[in-house]
Amino acid sequence: MATVNVTEESFARTISEHPIVFVDFWAAWCGPCRTFGPVFEKVSAQHPDIVFAKIDTEAEQGLATAAGISSIPTLMAIRDGIVVFSQAGALAEPNLANLVQAVRDVDMDTLRASLPGSRPVT
């Protein structure tokens, strides 16, 4: 799947309807964002089962604030509605490809059990 633009109106629906979502928080004036954009796009084409979302922090300031974005680009990976990765800075293509695999490999049952307030699944 190619990258998709996500807005405040579509964010919750996007993460609830898709098991894995990678989110690139960016802005047009940001040099590192412009460098990372083609890498994000290329890796997205290699993983059509994953949503690769782009959020323009200038147009979606409320969403960027709610997500705690203080530097861009920031890459966030969300699996089953849980943020499993969030880091500012552009990644090289091999690093992003490795991250995609790492997110696929997360044992979500173990992760959920480790979250505050969680109970063992019986």
C-alpha cells in the first residue's frame, strides 16, 4: 500500500481498522523530513499489508500535540492500537525495513500483559 495522508478526523479510524500502522509526522519545511519521505514511500510499497500514514504537523497541529510530537520527523509504529515504537529522526532504508520486521514480530500477548493495569488472559 502506498502512503496515505491522515488527518485528525481519520486517525482513530485508521489505527482501529488496521493491525499495523506506521506514522510519519513531518512538515514541508523540514529538510530531514524531505529526505526521509522517499524512504518511507519505498518501504511502504514493499509492505502492502501495512498502512504507512503521513501526518503533516503544520496542517494537523492538534493531532501532533496530542501525539506528543516535539521534533520532526518522528516515526511512530502502532500495532493493535498500541504504540510499540516512537522515535524522532530519519531512518535509513535498511533500518526502517528492520523496524517493520521487528514490529511484525512483537508478541502482543506478552506486551499487553506487561502494560500497567493489565490482567493475564485466561
